[in-house]
Amino acid sequence: MNKKLSVAAISTLIMIIIMRWQGAGLVTSISPSAIVSLEFAKTKERLNELLINWDISVVKMNIWLDFSFIVSYVLFLSIASTLSALKWPEGFMRQIGLTFARVAFAAGILDIAENLFMLQSIAGNFTNVSLQLTYYCAALKFTLAAMIILYLILSFPVVIRKTKT
């Protein structure tokens, strides 16, 4: 396996573990998805419901940790997409993979914007528009990441076959 891909994959896994451990207190009956619940809180009422039940210092730290996670997962998705694309013959699937390598950075930019909006929201500096923007940044980020992951899953047999030969 490519060394850069290995480092990015390990970094991503480490950040997932750290963020899950650090943000464990954010998992409650009203927020089973932890910080993701805040990402999708598109009304003032929902935001307040979450913040009343959470330790704000834990929320802030989880968001700040996410900035490191963004670097890790964007690099992982981009490198994995590029390497997978290069295993495909010339054509549509190769082009999609090379495009997804760049799309990973768009997901990261959306995640950064979302984090900045969430930091403002927990500080009390939000509007209905900023809550909606947070929601849509999160939705688009997850959609882009899911598309890339689906591409990687579909590419797995090609990558394995090309690696063995």
C-alpha cells in the first residue's frame, strides 16, 4: 500500500477514536449522533435543546479536534481516490476517481465552514440563516464523502486485481 495512503488512513482512524472518546459526553438520548446532532440543528429551538444538555467546553474541544480530522480524512479520500482511479483503464471510472480526488477538498472546505458556523452558534452568535447554512454545509459534506466512499468500494475489486498482477 502507498505510504502516504497508509499515513492518511492511520491518522484518520486515530482522529476518529480521539473524537469519539473526547465527545462521548455528547451522546445523549436527544443527541444519539453526538456532534452530528449539532451539525444538523437547523432551528434555534433544536440548538438550545442540545446546548442545554451538553458541556459547552466538550463541544468546543470536539469542534476544534475536527479541524485535524478534516486534514486527515480529506487527504485519505483524495489519495485513495487517485490511487484507485489509476488502477482503472482509461475512461469514465478513472475520470470519476480523479474528480473525486479534488471533490474531497470541497468536502473539507464545507466542513471548515460548518465548524466555523457551529463555533459561532455555541457562542450565541447565530441567525436562522447561519443555522440553515450549517445544516446544508453538513448535508453536502456528508453527501460528497459518501459518494467518494461508494466509489472506493466499487473500485476495491479493481484495485485488488491490479495489485495482484
